[in-house]
Amino acid sequence: MFSIANKKKVRMQQKLKIIKIGGKLIENEQNLSVFLDDFVKLKGAKILVHGGGNMATEVAGKLGFETKMLDGRRITDKNSMEVITMVYGGLINKNIVAKLQHLECNAIGLCGADGNSIISKKRPVKEVDFGYVGDIVKINSAFISSLLEQKIVPVFSAISYGGEGQLFNTNADSVASEIARALSHDFETELYYCFEKKGVLANADDDESVIENLDRRKYKDLIEKKVITDGMLPKLQNCFEALENGVERIFLGNSELLQKKSKHTKIIA
Amino acid sequence: MFSIANKKKVRMQQKLKIIKIGGKLIENEQNLSVFLDDFVKLKGAKILVHGGGNMATEVAGKLGFETKMLDGRRITDKNSMEVITMVYGGLINKNIVAKLQHLECNAIGLCGADGNSIISKKRPVKEVDFGYVGDIVKINSAFISSLLEQKIVPVFSAISYGGEGQLFNTNADSVASEIARALSHDFETELYYCFEKKGVLANADDDESVIENLDRRKYKDLIEKKVITDGMLPKLQNCFEALENGVERIFLGNSELLQKKSKHTKIIA
């Protein structure tokens, strides 16, 4: 039973916001700048997670490497992994940190190998070998908490550590939700997915048809009606699993989501 | 006057080793592996500093960017700075951290913007505008010490934070010596420069002609005799300044230096 004492304990926990920023917000200098202005205004402990798929594809192309995709997922060979390490782990990550420092936000840029923070294992080979792609098996929440206690803002690129000295490309949505789940033991966690849309749409062709509250029943209903398809399916599956594993609240929306200035989707249990 | 009590205090300080690894050791997978094996065996607090000049030049070339050098120094335009951020801050840095984690050394990869750790200002334009090149003005030793206290090993790429959201390319030797100087308030610091030679050579054509002990008098003498020239001059100037500013001991040698298995140069005050 959920006692009053327990409720009080939960209410007294420090809040933590985990924000995942999507590719299209990163790639445009102006969009990124507006987003980071909103990000630094968020009060309390916070973590930023980013990928950077299109930029990696662009750099790979310039270097003469072909990018292979399957159902929107990157098949990551050795060359691709090097490009991802350069672009996500270096270029995007360090530039975001520099911009945050300029906004007086004391950030630190990390990948999963740093402080042994995000541990993964190679995705099992079934019909397809995704190559250097890892699924998360452990988050080092003690290390991440120690940074938050020092009022440092971790900025994670979507790269995990697969053991044996190997870095793995990892889905940025999963990085955000796994961090939120792991940290929910010590914090009251909120998860924010910022992308190019205002939220989950009832009609893909109408950007204003935002579903403002989405629970599991409605979610199943929308899957049956084929309103929710493709990339949104695993993202939302991820959300409901996070809610069942300690994350308090989840929001999806565009760059204005952080200040709740526009319509957005709230996922509820 | 230097009292016995003070001497005791110094003797009781925790030791810290700052190791700078040169480009040629990084670029060869086998050399790097041997070096890191020796590095993890070093007892106590330690910091690794790396650049990666040739690899950046190679990637820049593949991307179609021309690399401009002047007296061995890179003129860093916007494109060059992006490549350096990718190669030093991403590819080299994160791969070293992954390899160290594999050797059970809990490392964290940083550039100067991370935790506001290395602050620089743009090198003044005199005859030449070096572009995005920064000279160090401040080391955030409190942040670096807090990592060392947690038994975390910082791995710094030679990128500093110039304020205004800007990253700067910074000489890796200077990054190592400035960190050593700043941390010498809290630690008994030793500085190691690992490069392709066994040390400072009396005869540039004889790799065995290592000057094993070098003090300032001998150094001046060797400059006059033109034994020390070119790249070695600023490196050694840097060393003597570090010794005068709190660093206890400085060593120069090849990858075997860390385990003192071969001849090397010791710089003394």
C-alpha cells in the first residue's frame, strides 16, 4: 500500500529533467540557439541527450563512406562508427557544451565510456547485423548523480560503451529513457522528447492535430486505427516502459516544449 | 624561509602525474596500446593530455580542407577548428577513454569547455592571425581535483574554451604544463612528455645521445651551441617555467618513459 509517508518522501525528492533533442533541432544553428536558451532557463537538475544522424551522414559522404540504412536505422560499420564518434562525440557534443558555458550553464560533454556511464552490448544478429550498434544494459547512476550534485549539467551523445574497449552507436531516445529510468531511484524524473513536431499527431498531415494527453488505452486504440506508425511506435513504446519503471512524467513536442509555450503531448500511465 | 614544517607538508601531499602523449604515439594502434598499458600501471592520481595533429590533417584533407602551417604551427580557420573538434575531441579522445575503461581505468574524456576546465583567449594577431588558436589563461583546478578525488582519470584533448561559446585549438604541451602548474597547489606534480625520441638529444642524428639530466645552465649552453633548436626550444622553455611555478619533476622520453625502462631526460631546476 502507498502510505502517506511514502508520498511525502516522493514529494521531497529532488526533481530531474532529462531532455532529448532531435537531429533537426541540432542541425540548424538558429534553432539550436533558441532551444539552448530555453534549456538553461529550466530550474533544477537536468541532463541533455543528443544524436545527430543527418550530420554524420553528411560527413560520412564527404569522407567517401556510404551510409546504409534499414527501416530508418543506421547499419554501423567500422567507418560509420568512427564518423559517429567524431560527429556526435566531438563536433556536436563539444559545441553544445561551449554554447551552454557561454549561457553560464556549467555543462560537461560525455559519451557512455566516460566515467563508465552507459554500458551496452552489441545488438544480437538476427536477419540483420547492425554492426557497431549497442543496446543499453546498465547506467552508472552513481557517477551521473555525483555530477548533478556538483550542479554540473551532463550532455550525453548517443554513444555507449560496449566493453572490450569498443564504442557503440546507440539510439538517442533509448539513452534518454534509460538514464531517466535509472535516475528515478534518486530523483523525481521527467523526460522530454524535443523534435520537429508539436507532439503526437492525430492526423500526420495536420501539424496542429496534437494529442495533448495520451494514455496506454488511447495508445493501443491509435495503433489499431493506424494513426501511430513507423518511427513514433518504438518512441512511444519506450515512453510507456519508462513510465512503468519509475519515470514520473513524459512530454513530447517541438523546441518550444521546454517552456510549455505551445501545444504538446503529455504521456500518462 | 623554508621551514621543516613546510617540507613535511609538501612531502605529505598526494602525488599527481600529468602525462602528455605525442601524435606519433597516438596514430599507431600498437604503440598506443603499449603506452596505455604502461599508463594504467602508474599508481596514484594521473591525467592524460593528447593532441593528434597528423590525424586532423588527414581528415581535413579527405574533407577537402587545406591545412595551413606556419613554422610547425597550424593556422586554424573555422573548418580546421571543426575538424580538430571532431578528431581530437571525438575520435581520439573517446577511443582512448574506451581503451582505458577496458584496462579497468575509470577515465573521462574532456575538452576545455567541459566543466569550464581550461579557459583561453585568442592568440593576439601580430604578423600572423592564427585563427581559432587560444593561449591558456586559467585552469579550473577545483573541478579537476574533484574528479581525481573520485579516482577518475581525466583525459584532455588539446582544445580550450575561449569564452563566448567558442572552442580554441591549443598547444597540447601547454595544456599539460598549465594543468601541472595549477594543480601543484594541491598536489606534488610530475610532468611527463612522451614522444617519439628517447629524450633531449645531444646529437639529433644519434637517437642514443640522450641528455639524462638537464638544468637551466646546461639548457642555455646547449641553445648557444645550437644543439637545441626548433620544436624543442618552446617545449623546454615551457618545462623550466613549469619548474619555477610549482611543478616538482619533469621527464621527457619515448613510450617506455612511464615505466622508466629506457634512457630519458630529466629536467631539473
